[in-house]
Amino acid sequence: MGFTPQIKEDALVASGRHCCICHRFCGTKIEVHHIVTKRDGGEDSFENAIPLCFDCHADMRSYDHSHPKGCKYTIKELKRHRDNWYQKVAGNVGTANREEVVETDKKVYRTLLKFLPWNGTIQFLRDNNFAGASFERSETKDLSKYWEQCQNPLFEFIDPDLEGLRADLTEKIRVMKKAIALETFPAHINGCNSVPAEWEFEQPERFRRAVEALHRSADDVCEAYDSLVRTATRKLGILPDDMA
């Protein structure tokens, strides 16, 4: 039969329509997943429900038990992810006005700005034309520094609105890094990359697709970054040090 409309509503409200695993805000792009599958006897109950984004939900369905790769989510792990996120959302009061939340999230925000300042790689992504000349690989170093910091489990906002925006930014950066890795190659100038110039004449369609993918990803990163910075400034009441 599946979850009743009431159980789905309760789960979506409890999660704030964020994915309980990656924490991204999903809006309508969200599924309520059975933690214990129906074929394994799982019930259509609130306790057996976990809201997931399309990508995380696909991970649940795509795991091949006959040829296992990676580590499958356990039932206990899924419940911990869900309960921790529900608790975060339940503790949210619209703005981060509790002193301990504000102070903790200020530290996380300042750390984020340290590794991903507005006038570093973010500015480069705003201005660079990937169809033009080569670019120095050092121009994108902030993305790698930020990505490394994301491996720290403490690098997470308490406020669920901010954490959802940070998770979205992280996903956009993952896509950007992948686009750079797949669509650009070392150029003749030492320390530089570019979309191969010869593609424009020998493989124009490939050149066009590569440039479009890079520009689209760059725009997505900047948009996600701007949304996070604006919301963090409003909620936490601080500006980046070089703008204060």
C-alpha cells in the first residue's frame, strides 16, 4: 500500500523537506523511503520512513548485493542519520538566536570563508571564460581546500537552513571539480589547464559541450555560495572579515 499521506506529511515536516543523509533542501524533489524494504517485511510506518533526495534514494535502489561495491547503508545507520536530522530541524527556531547555536555556527561559517573566500576561486569562477585562454590550476585551489575540510564531521552547521545550503554548495562544488577533471587538460603553459583549443575546430560539438558544462557548473557554485553567504549574514549577523 505504501505510506499514508499523513505519514509522508509527518516525515517531510520533520525533515523540513531536506534529505536526511546529504542535508540538501529538496523542495518537491524528495522521496520518503522505507528503511526496511517492503519485501523484507518493512512496515508503512513513521518509524520506518526516511526522507531522501533523488540521488541518495537512487543509492538505496542501485546497490547490487550480487556484486557489492562500497558499503551499503545499514538500518541502524539510516535511523541515526534520520533521527539526528529530525532533531536538528526540531531545534530550529527560524533564526539562529540561541547563543550556543550562534557561536558554534559562526565558527563554522568563518572556517568556510577561510577555505572558500569570495575573492578567491569564487571570483575566478564568476569571471573566467573557459572557452578562452588557459587558466592557472592554482585558481581553483580553494575548491580542493574546501572539499578536504568537508571530510571533517564537525564541519557542519547546527542551524538546518544553513546546513542545507552548505550541503547544496558542497554538491555543486563536487560537480564543478568533476567538470574540470573531465573537460580540461594540461596546457602548453606550465601549471595551466584549458579545454583543448584544437577541439573548437576538430570537434566543435565536444568543445561546445565542455565549455557549457564548465560555465553551468561555475554559475551553480556561485549561486549556491551567494545563497549561503546571504542567509548566514542574516542569521548570524556577521560579515566576512574583509568586508566588515
